[in-house]
Amino acid sequence: MTLFRVRRGRVTLPTHQVAVWEAGSGPPVVLVHAAWGSGELWEPQMQSVAAAGLRVVAWSRRGHRGSDPGPADDAGTMTGDLVAVLDALGLAQVHLVGTAIGGFAAAAAAIQHPERLLSVTLAASLCGVNDPDFVAETARLVPSELEALPPELRELSAAYRYAHPAGAARWSMLTGRAVERRVLQPPGVEVTRARLAAVRVPALFVAGEADHYMPPARMAALADGVPDARLVVVPAAGHSPAWENPAAFDRALLDHVRAHA
């Protein structure tokens, strides 16, 4: 198997610089990481997406590995920074992928900037939905006792931790060094079920089979409200399906991208 060289650099945005990882060439696929992650957590996809004849771009949000926190008095928004990254890299339209909190940015971008997206993939994500009943449902599914557990117990499925101890250890290592300074950003636009229902960007929803936050039935209920959206359930995966089962995740992602090239 050919290994693609991953190019690491920094790009300058209006208020700060961010770390960027790139590989391959062709139509661009941009990856937005989870709350505990950074651009490094897309290691498997840097190879598989590049091997599919695509340009893959991962970047670290403010305060995450390699990226500046930005001005103390201006946290900006997730979508604002995302669009700034696209502009800095000269990317007019992209296939956008967001996992977990990265899905908040991706969902908001599909609502706010649909002209910049060829497709959107929302993986293991609450998508930033703030309808009161959805927020209450999240509080019921994710009590404080669960949130107090170490990240690997909340995010990685028991099936993955059992079968892939080395992979789980590397995930923990990369995650442990990912957040250099936490910066809380709003998505950039209010995300509701009604606004998602108005999205016309081709959408793929990906659920981890054992995800505590967005179990498959809950992700299906969200996807059902988005016209022509597809749902794929990744087996033996929890809240980090792109890492836990990259073969299944990448197959679904690449099928979606090719269908909307």
C-alpha cells in the first residue's frame, strides 16, 4: 500500500494562525475534529481519502494542537473560522466532514454557507441542535456521571478497546495532547431541526453502533428530518467511528463523496 506524505503547515486567518494537515490531490475533503481532538486524530483518513484521488485537509480549531487560541476578547465562531480556513487555502467548494463537536460546525456551515459545500457528513454528532426537547433528551442520555468518566471510556466502544488496545492507547495519547488551550466557540448560527430540514446540501449521517451520545436510533430520527439524507451505522464503534472502524467509516464517506463529485 502506498503511503501518502502528509504535509503539515500553518495558515494565517484574520486573527490567528491554525495548524493544517494535507495529503493527496483532487477534489477537496475538509475534516473538522471533535471536542477532545485535533487535526492529528484524522490519521486514518489522511491516507484512505488521499488514496481515493482526493485532497484531504484536516485542521486544528483554536487552542487545539498547533493552532493559536486567537484574541482573548474575540472567540469568533466555528463557521467563521471554517470559512476563513477555506479562503486561506483557496478552496471555493468542499466536501465537509465533522465529527462530534466538529459536526456542530459542519451542520452550521450547511445552513449558513451551503454554496461552499459539495456535500456534508455529520458523524457521531449532536450537530448543535438546540431544540428544547432535544437538549433535554441529551441531558437524560448523558448524565454528569458519564461526563465525569475518562474520555476513552466515554468515546471509545468496549468492543474497540478490547480488540485494539494499541489503537486505543494511541487515541488516548493523541487526545491527551490535543487541547493546548480550550476556546469555547458558538457554531455561528442557531441549529434546529427545522433549519436542518431546510438544508439542501447532500447529507450523510454516520452513527457509531455503541455511541452514548447519538445512538443509531437517535441519529436516524435526526437524519429522517433532512431531505434525501442517508444514514450509515458503523459497527464496533462508539463516539469516534472514524478512528474505531476506519474501514467502514471511510467506505461510507467515500461513497457519499463520489456520489456528489
